[in-house]
Amino acid sequence: MPTHTVWIDPELLLEHESVRVFLTYKEDDYDQGTRVYWFTVNPQCGELDRLCDDQPCRHVFDVRELSTWQPPAQPPFCTGANDTPENHAAWERYREHEYAAMLTTIRTAIERGELTSRGRIAVSEAKNRETTASSVSAGADPLPAEPSITGKDLDHS
């Protein structure tokens, strides 16, 4: 039986400092629901389909892998003696706190330069950018001076 696939833009999770973060979907299929921890800064890059050739795609990220991730404390699992209405309620509260923690994590990663509209940046590179930006704002030259080459430095053999 033939099928017909229609492209739809993913839902926008948040926009912070001009960086837009979108939800991703299981196997890039809207009807299968959203991924819990995976997001993208490019609406055309998802779990399977990618705009870029990078492997892994720099636009798609797992919020738990950002340096700013601070998960809330988990309640006891609802098994055995812990399978109580109180623990079920605690897990509902946990999910709400976890969602808030994800939003905070993403915003903080954007503010630190770890997450940009071009994708996820390595923490070390983000720190270098932050250091350069603070040096520039303090009046320092943003680019390191290049060594000058004199005639005596050239190999005349």
C-alpha cells in the first residue's frame, strides 16, 4: 500500500538569545511522539534526517550531555515496598522538575556559548570563546599577534 509523507516543522521548545531549540521525534515521525532528552537547533536536522554531513550531527544534542546538566534528585523507584501512592506522586513532581531542569540547562548552555544556532560547541571551545569575548570587552586585541617573518628567517638554500 503506498504512503504519503508530509513534512512539518518540529515544535519550538524555546528561543533564548536568538538561538531556537526544537523538539525531535522518534524516528523523525511526528505521530510517534517527541524524544525526552534529544533536541535540535536546526528544524531540518532530526534523529534520522540531517541537513549537515557531520557525524554525529552538531545540530542534534542530548541535553544530559551538556556541561550545564543538573538533574533533580530521583525519588525511590516504584517497585516492591516503594510502590506507594506517595512515590507515584513524587515521580510526577520529579518529571516536572526534570523538564524545568532541561530548560535551565539549555538556556545556560546558550549563555555560556556551548550551544549556538550552528549547533553544539565543545566545552573547551566555548570557554575559549568566552575568554576571548571577555578579553575583547576589557580592551585586549581579540586576535593573537602573528610572528613577523624577516628575510633572515627564510631558507635560501
